[in-house]
Amino acid sequence: MIAARPVTLALWYTLAAASTGRAASPPDLILAHGTVITADSADSVAQAVAIGDGRILAVGTDAAILALQGAQTRIIDLHGRTATPGLIDTHAHVADGGLGEVYDVQLSDAASVAEVVQRVRARIPRLKPGEWLLGEGWDEGKLAEHRYVLASDLDAVSPDNPVWLEHTTGHYGAANSYALRLAKITPPTRDPQGGTIDRGPEGRPSGVLKEHAQELVTNLIPPPSAEHRRNGIRTLLETLHREGITAYKDPLIDQSIWDAYRALLDAGELAEHVCVLWGAGTTLASAREALKSIEAQPRLPDSLGDGRLLSCGAKIFMDGSGAARTAWVYQDWNKDRTRLDRGNTGYPLVDPQVYRRQVRLFHEAGVSVGTHAVGDHAIDWVVETYAQVLKDKPTRGLRHSIIHANIPTEHAISVMAALERRYDAGYPEMQPPFMWWIGDIYAGNFGTVRSQRLEPLRTLEARGVRWSGGSDYPVTPIAARYGLWAAVERQTLKATYGAHPFGTAESIDVHSALRAYTSAAAPQLFLEKRIGSIEPGKDADIAVWEQNLYTMPAAEIQHLRCVMTLFRGTVVYRAD
Ligand SMILES: [Zn+2]
């Protein structure tokens, strides 16, 4: 059981002089007459905040804070609205997702295969023959036909163009026959290591490619221009501000994405805290390449732009996806909830022994590692690897993470708890909105029994395991309100197998959920001294909401409306 955190109306304040040792000068800005959820260690709630020089100077009652105002102080009246720390997403593919959102065909709201085909047909006239058509976001769990998009669906509308439509998870996609021809994928083509060429009944490739098999096609797609890269990020920064998000981890970048972030930073356009992980690939050689890139950048705790851009570490994929049934699990995957996908326990995407050597390489170089691990088998392998390298070279504070950690075993949870305590490492970075946005496929694939162990947030809290939240955008929509809601409600989008196929025993309260997107997330970006709570001395990253998420009906949290966002004391978004 988790006791609900006390919501005391703690009416305290601290003068800037007390926290910084400098003489207090009047604040530049005061937010007053609100409900200020500070997300500090006592979960205190105040009324007003004083801000100076981009930092929080004081937090407290209206009377105490308004008494600090000087002649130049600007006052923003919150009219009883609720302020929280700017929200933090520990797993959002902002650069890649933004690029797709701006330039590719969007399929996340397509309701049928026919609609997917229609959107492809509509885009084709804008392309020259032979030019690639890219799209993404489809999800068979949301399509009326409840099946994959296939080459045979796409061929009639795209005879002269290669087409690649990525699934919302990014772990599989659909190619048309033109693209399959370019990739030289024919019936005798064997599955590559760590990948699956999906086949129809007579063994012909269906067009769907999973995990590393996708690269047979995606490696042929011309890379985006630097300008497109920047535009993609720019567009998403606006979305983030509209949703009260002021910090995130972009968990799979390469040099071109780093260069785009640097260009935006240099142009003064990066009004976010961005922490990036460099893709380490599947071999020791590729990991060494990534290490070289990491060593060429400022090393933690240093950053660029005073905490705006941080090179945080390396990213490795241990396994695949719960949607594609490629995640590495102990027991056969299910399909359609109760049927067995006999003989399929998924697979590692990297040779497990090579993985260990990759992690050791980074660990010994003092570099943080984030490993994607969805299945129980994969998660065990990852936490045991972390335990081993930490035992061999004890280091505190590298904060190696388990990305997704969808169905950790009891053993894995114990190892996480021990590693967090002993080494400040082994943190799960989880995405509650998986249960909602791709929850209908998940419920079918994980099956009745295993589903109850999905995202065991309440157990993690009870065992003292600190976890943080995220969207895995563009896998799910980027707004953190969906994650806050999903952590509490655990509902799927379509209720294909009932609204709560994962049960509610692992639901948490909104206080714990908010912590996962604020104070518990900040350390995973190595910014816990600067963000994650509204406390004197921290950056004035603040989101203001129409409703009070602590008192509104839990079912409504997904509709939480952001009315204003501040980044370092500057208003970067204001609703009309
Ligand atoms: Zn991801």
C-alpha cells in the first residue's frame, strides 16, 4: 500500500538572500493568487512565486511574496489557477518525431486500412516518380480491420514510388512492393540477425518488416536535410510549451541531430532543457564510435547553453517491442489475449554477450547507459549486467537506466532497488501512456496473466524504486497529461479487451504520478539541482494549468489544460 502524500498548505517562504548569500534585489516577476504545487520533498502547496534572473527567488503565501515586489516587478495574477514545475519527459524522440510530424504522412488517427491507403494516394501526386513516400503512426489496434498494413494494400496507389509507413512504435513498418524490390527482399531472403521479414501464408514477404529487418528498407531512404531537422525540432518545441513541458531526454540521437540542436541553441531558439543519448548500435565497434562522439562533447555535469543541451550518455536496444511481439520474454507471447503465439519468445536485438561488453565499455569510461528493455527476460539481463559492471567498478551517480521496463520480474525489481541505493543507478524510465495508446495491442499480446504485471508502478513505489515517466513520443502523443492520467487510471484507448485489461491493482495516485514527471525525472537528466520542483534557487520553469490536478476527478486528468508555460522565468507560451 502507498499512503497518500499529505497535501499541506505549507505557507513558507525563503528570501533570495538566504538561499544565495547575495543581497536580495526585488523580483523581476511574481506569480500570485494561485495554487502552487511545488513538488518538493514534502509535496507542499503554496500561493505565490517570486522570480528573478530566471531563477526562483521565493515561494510562499501571497502576502509574503507580494511584500517582496519592487518598482520594476511584473505581477501575473494566476486567478486561482494551479502552477506546477515545468513537466519533464524522460523519453521523447523529439527530433525524429518532429521531423515526421512536419514532413511525412500522419497515420496515428487513421481508423482503417482504407484510410491509410487514401492518405498515401493523396500524397503521391506531390512526388516525382521514384521519390520516397514516408508515413508513420499507424497501429493495427486502432484500425477497423485489426491487421497490419500490407504491401498489397499500397501497391495499386503507389506503382511508381517506394513507400515506407512506420508503425507507431517504430519497431515495425510496412513497405510497398516497389520498396521491397529496391531492398531486394524476395521470398528466399532470410531474416537478418535481430529482425523479422513478415510473410504471408505462402512464404511471400507481406511488406511488414520488424526490428533490424526494417533497415533493409530504411537504409535506402535519403537522410533529411539539416534544415528539415531543425524545422522538426522547432515545431515540437512549440508543442512542448503548449503542454507545460520544459525538459526532456531525446533518447536516440546521431551527429545530425546533435548538430541541429546545437544550431538551434546557437540561434537562441532552444527554450528547453534537452538531454540526449547517442545510439550505440549493435556491435562493440559501433559502441566505440558512439563513445568517440560522446567524448567530443562537454562531459556531465557540463552542458551547453547553461543547462539547455546535455550530452547524457549512450542508448542500447536489448530487445524489441510488446506490440510487435519481438520483446524478449520468458514465456511464449500471446495473441488476441488468450491464444498463444507458440514458440515465439521474442529475441534480443543485440547479442547478449556483446551487450555486456558495450555496457562495460561505457561504464568504464564513466558514461551513463540507457537500455531499452521491454520483456521480462531482457530486463533481467540488463539489470544483471548493470549489477556486474557496478560491482567490478563501483561508481555512484551514472544513473544507468532501464528504458520502458514494461514487465520486470520480482528479481529485477529487487536488483533495481539495490542498485539505486548503492550506486545511484538502475532507474526504470517508464511510459504509462503505453497502457492507453497502444494498450489494446499490448493487452492482446501480453495475455490475461502477464498483463497484470505490466507497469507495476504501485509495487515499484512500495519497494522504494524511483521511476520516472515519459511518452516515448511519437510512439504515444507527447502531452504528459496522458501519462499522468494513465498512471492513475490504466485504461486502454479502445477497450478491445475491456477498459482495464491490466487491472487497477498497480494504479498510483496523482501525487506519485506528478513526481514521476517532475522531481523523480530531473535526476535522469542530471539536472536535479536546477529543475523538477518549485524551490528557491531552481530555474523558474513553471507550468500553469486551468484545473488543479490534485483535486480534479482523476478521469479528467487527460484533459488538463495548460494556460501558461515559463522557461527560466520567461513566458514561452500563453493560451489566448
Ligand atoms: Zn523510444
